[in-house]
Amino acid sequence: MSKIAVFGLNGALGGPTLEALTSAPFAGKVAFPIKAITRTPQESTDKVQYIKGDLTSDEGVSALIEQLKDVDVIIELLNGNPTLDSAMEKIVGTVKPKLFIPSQFGTDLKATEKVFPGFLSSKGIHSANARKSGVKTVDVITSLFFTKGSFLDTLVQHAGIDPEEKTVTYYGPENTQFSFSNTDDIGKAIAAIATFENKDVLPDVLHIHSGKITYKDVVKRWEAINGVTLKSKSYTWEETQKLAKDTWATGFDPSKFLLYLNLLIGIGEGLKFDQVDNELINPSESLFKWSAFN
């Protein structure tokens, strides 16, 4: 039975992760209550104990360490920044859980480095620091999120679609593939990893996805839902490479984040997984069915 703590309830993965952990088939492997760390008080249940936590002060971090001293799995779903990363590293290094799942989820950073050197490098440093403390740390790499009402549904600019201009920009052919992960699937995958019986055999990095789709799959779906036909523009692979280099010349710009992702799709680095660890954590889909893009 896994004694679990979860940080970061309000993002895209907080709800799906708690839902998975408190439902079959994972609930039978969890020692309830799960300790859910939040900045705003909530009413606890028999399955989830909400703990108001402060990661921005030494006193708050010390208080959380005391609250979590018997936990053997820590799941971090926070948006990283140096203050939060440092606080989490102190908590993980002191509590010494059997497993730490840091907030990675997204691009394969090693592959992305080939195109955008230093892209989100703090994430890699964060995981490395946790490992240096002697704690089993498993990065979960998911490629692009898919959530109805949000990612790859209404938020589609990183797949080249401009909803206002009713255009789509392809960096490469329209059938260029990339991986996607339904956020509900990610929550279930996190639950599967957190309750994995022999955690020592888990690799440091797990690649998962719900499947692979193409630019055109996203466009067809968006056009059907919105009753619009998009005008398209295409760049060659060489043009895409040059644009990526020029775009990164001045370093990371948060306002260009969705463009970075679109360029990575076209170049084929960091977002297309030809080999995944789906079978390791969910053998023969015995725990859950991976979702389709529909």
C-alpha cells in the first residue's frame, strides 16, 4: 500500500490524478488518506486529507516535512520556479520517500535541446537534484496534452491553428506525426506509477502517450467542431529549421512558447515518441484503456 502526497492540485493534472488514485483499480493499492497539499483550505474526506501548505517560507517547508514524514510517494504537479523547486527538493531530500515523481510532463528535454539549447533546463536540474539526495526519481514524459475544452481542443495554436485568422501553419507536411496524451490518461499513468509494486525497476525516465496524431487530425477535428475551413500555409523542413534557429537566437520568450512547440512538431524532436513505456506501467491495457483523439 502506497502512502501518497500530491502537490499541485489546481493545474491540468491535479484533478485527473486524484480521481485516478481514489478510483479502481488503483484505490486498492493506496493507504488512504492521500495527503493533498494546497494553498487554500478544503474539506477533507476519508480518501483525501487536504493540507494547507506554504512552499515560500522556511517555516512552511519545515511544517510540511513534519506532516509528510511517513509518506513513501510524493507526486509533484506544480508549475516550476526556483523557489518551488528548491522547497520541493528540501522536502523530498528530508522525507526520503521511496518514489518522487517531479513535475516534468511534456517535451523530451534531451531531444528538445537539439533544437532549443537550454529549453526548460530547470526541469532537468530539478530532477537531478532530487536524485542526488538519494531518492528514486522518475520523470514522466507525455508530449502534448489533450483535454476537451482546452489543450488540442480549444487551445490549438501549438498545432499551427490561428482561430481568429482561420488559418493553419504547417511546419512540414500536414501528415507530420506527434504524440499526445489525454490528461485523464496521464492521471491514470501517474497513479499506476505511484502504486507500482516494485518501484526499484522503474527507469529514471518514462515516455508515455495515448497515441500519435498528425497536424491534419487536429485540423479536421477543429474544423468539424467549429464549422470552419482553415486556409493553410506550409514551411519546408529546411525553412522550419532556420525559423527555429532565428526564433531561439535571443533565448526563451514565454510569449513564444506555443510557437516553440509547433516548431518542435515540424522538426520532429521532443514530441514524437516512437518507443514508449505504456506496456510497463499498463500491461495489455489491464489497468485502463488509452484514449483516442476524438
